[in-house]
Amino acid sequence: EKFYKIVVQMQQVEINTSQNVKIEYQLATVGHRIFAFIIDFAILFIVGLILYLAVALTGLDSSNFLYYIFNFLLLIWIWFYTLGSEIIGNGQTIGKLALGIKVVKLNGDEMEFYDYFSRWSVRLFDVYFSVGALAMLLIASNKSGQRLGDIISGTTVIKKKNDYAFRLRDILELNTKNKDDYQFDYPNANVLNEKDVILIKNTLFRLKQYNNASHRDTLNELVDKVLETLGLDLRFYTEDQKVRFLNKVVSEYIILTR
């Protein structure tokens, strides 16, 4: 069994594409979704204020037909902004676009109008009436990061760019080293696959970001599994030694396979 299966703390979701290819995405965090909401709310408020002032400054009143037109536009803007922008933006409002997150179907199908509509239709309950508390509770407790609208529509929100994938800069820097001259400490690092190595980077990133007992336990398990996979009999006594070991394995894997 591949050693990446030992890590259950990483918030990822596996989606089957229409070609029956399984792709793992990193779920958008509650924080990402809150900040996207704040951006969208700011846009909603600013444009709504402009429409409101347009009515006030023109001196229109209820005796004028344009008064009702402006108020109707204001109502449409406030009520349908999220639904309309997600449809137009293919799962992204302006806030989601700014945060690099997107609404997708868990079964890999393309989003349809009904999916957007069913997701949007319960925002009043799990976002607005509860001041976001219900949505945050469901997202945090649901393994697929779903609020009520997502559960109903079979959707979730993902990060479009995985934080833990290889960066081109990393690969270019490592490729300056000639593998024929390079002295490898772990010459069989290429028995790992890219998914394994991305998980190592994922684990190191999470440990650096949140150095808590849970992530330290994950680091220990991962180091043991990497040693077993590479057939090594080494002992590391400090956290820094384990981190350096995993970073070295990642570096040598890239040199060997790129």
C-alpha cells in the first residue's frame, strides 16, 4: 500500500472526470471561503450603494416609473449576484476568483444551472440567517468541505491550484545539477511516484504552517514509511533531522526524474 494513505489530516477530495480519470484537489478552507465572501459582499455593497445613490441624487420618487426600475435593478443585483456570477464565472464569483477557489461537482460532471440554483437557493438559511455559523460548522465537519447548499447540489469548493505541487522554480533550480556528477544520498528515491513526493511536500508545508502534535505525529509516520519504502535503516532523533531527510528525498527524486 502506498505510504501516502497514512495521511488523513490533509483536506483533499478525489473527483472523477468525465474521462473516468481520478484527480485529487485541495479543498478550499473555511478561511478562503470567508475571505471570498467578504470580497463579494464588498462588491455587492458598493454597486448597491451606487444604484441607491443614483435614485437619491436624481430626485426620483414613487410617482416616477424610473424609480421602480432603479429599485428593481437594485433588488435583482442584491438577490441574484452570487447565482449569476457563479454561472457566468463557471463556478467562480469575483471573490472566489480572487482567492483562486471554485465550485465543482463531486462526481466530476460539468456544473449545470440546476446545480448552481440548488446550491444558491439555501444561502438564506445556512449563510445569512445563521450569520455563516451553520455553513462554517458544516464545512469544518464535512469530509468534502460542504455546506448545506453543497450537500443538496452535490458540489464542493476546491482550490484551483494545489499549494503542494512542484513549482517550476524548484525543478529549474534542481536541474542545474548534473545527475551524472551529483552525489546521491538516496539514489533509489525515484521508486517513489509524484503523488508520494507531493504528499511529502504537503506534510512539510503543513508542519511548518501548523507545528502541532498532530502534524508531528504525521511527520514521524511519514518518515518511517519513506525509510521502509526506500529500504533504509536510519535513525533520526530530532524533528529537524527528519525534515532535512524528507527535503533531501524530494530534491533527489526531482533530479532523478526530471
